[in-house]
Amino acid sequence: GNPVSAQDAMPVTRGLNYFLVDGAFQQLCESVMGPETYALARPHLAALGEVAGGELDALAHAADKNPPVLRSWDERGQRIDEVVFHPSYRRMEELAFGRFGLAALSHRPGVLGWPGPVPHVVKYGLTYLFGQSELGLLCPVNMTDAGARMLRHYGSAELQARYLPGLTATDMAALRQGTQWMTEKTGGSDVGAATTVAKRAADGLWRLWGDKWFCSNANADVAFTLARPEGAPDGTRGLAMFLVPKVLPDGRRNDLTVNRLKDKFGSRSMAGGEVTCAGAVAYSVGDLDRGFKQMMEMVNGSRLSNALRSSALI
């Protein structure tokens, strides 16, 4: 057909600074953050606004066209369950977890040069800008952030020492991403119908048996999940929260199998999958009889993040 005239061409946002062009958002940030916090946050908001309208926008388009794939076996025939990402996604991880420290901001001082932990309102302001270009990666970011919060609130000193540094790292080599696995085929939104069982082994460790049907961030290093200890009551009252590492402290792979990745309509850049626990080593987090209530705190954090991402997408 005929070339589209300039006046009829679709408008594009590539090259815009998503923060500087949005006067209403600037006013909102100043209002809710207060003048002192806003003065500290503004350079970072402007920096992320520039990245979101430029490099991140281009990366997000590439990652969406090249979704992750599951490599179940290596060349020697050994099971590895490696999720392989396009380089564009790996670069987006560097921006989110590394340069802007979105998963670490709330947990320790010094990220972005901030004198203490960054206020949540600043973190969500940055997340809102990031989400205008890339939605999928913000799920792993939020899960890592929320997982660190669960550990800080409910984890033993030993678990915190072992896993918090990785969950709050901004160095990509040290980063350990988190996730939350609840949904099962039998349950769906009825979490109390979950059938995954936790059994105490002779060595004193918990081991999980069961399937998780929709596992966001299937490549995560640390999963927070629900399982029913043997003898516990039915329904949500009998569910306990567990931390399931992908790799055990001695370097061995845990007994987890990623059966396949989901073929999704949206958030295609992020790997969602189906996972089987076949005697996977797990560590209890908090009280065994309060697992569901503890997990709902993590869910509510996700709900807030989802609402923010939806606003950014709009």
C-alpha cells in the first residue's frame, strides 16, 4: 500500500524521558514523598525515566519476541532444567536488579547511595516508571523483594544468614532470585485444596512431594511455597510455609523438576512453569500452623505490585 503520511503515523514514545515528560507524576511524587525525600529521589527517577524511554523500551520489545525456553538436559544426558533467556532479558535484569536495585532498595542501606533503606514510596515510583516499558521482569523483582521480607520477618537466623545476602544483592554474580509457588491443579484459587505434602525425614530435614501448577519465575534460586505436613488438618489451617532452594548448601541440585514452561499471552519475557517436588529439601519458615497467613502477607505485597504495574501498563 501507500506509505503512511507523517500526520497519520502512529505516535511512538521511544526516546522520551518517561519521568520528565510526566508533570502530573512529578507533582504526585513530590506530594507523597515530601520535599526532602523527593529531592533525593528525583535524580534516580529521572535516570530511570530516560532508561525506560530508551534502552529498556528496545530491550523489552526484543525479549517479548524471544521468550525463554527450557533446556531440560545437558549434552551428557544429565537433567539440568536450565531456563535459557535471550540476551535482552539478561540485560534488563542487570538494569532492574543491578543498576537500580529494585529488589534490594527496601532491605539495606546504600542502594542508589541512599543513607538508609529506600522508602517504599520511592521504590514504587521507580517501579512505576520501569513498568511502562517492561512488565514481565517486575514479577521476579517483586518476588525477590517479597521473599527477602518474608525471611526477615519469619525466617530463622540461620536461614537469614544463608539466603538474605543473595536475595538483596545488586551484584549480578551474587544475586539469588526469589519466587512464590502456591497454585496447584487441584486448588487453583482454593489454596486450601493443595495436596503437596511435607514429610520429616530421618535426617531431620523436611522434604516436599507434589506438583505446583503455575510457578512464576521458574528459574528462581529460592522458592517460598506451601505444603501440608503429615498429620496436619485439611484446608488452609494445615498448610505450612517452606523455603525451597534450587541448589542445596553442598552444591547439589535439589529434587525439583521443571516439567515445562507456560505458553502465555502476556508477560512473555518472564518464565512461568510447572514444577514437581519429588522429595525436595525444604526449610520451614515461621510457625508451621501459620503458613497460609504468612504467605498471604507475601500475596498482598504482590497485589500492590500488580496494581502498580497495571497502572504503569495503562
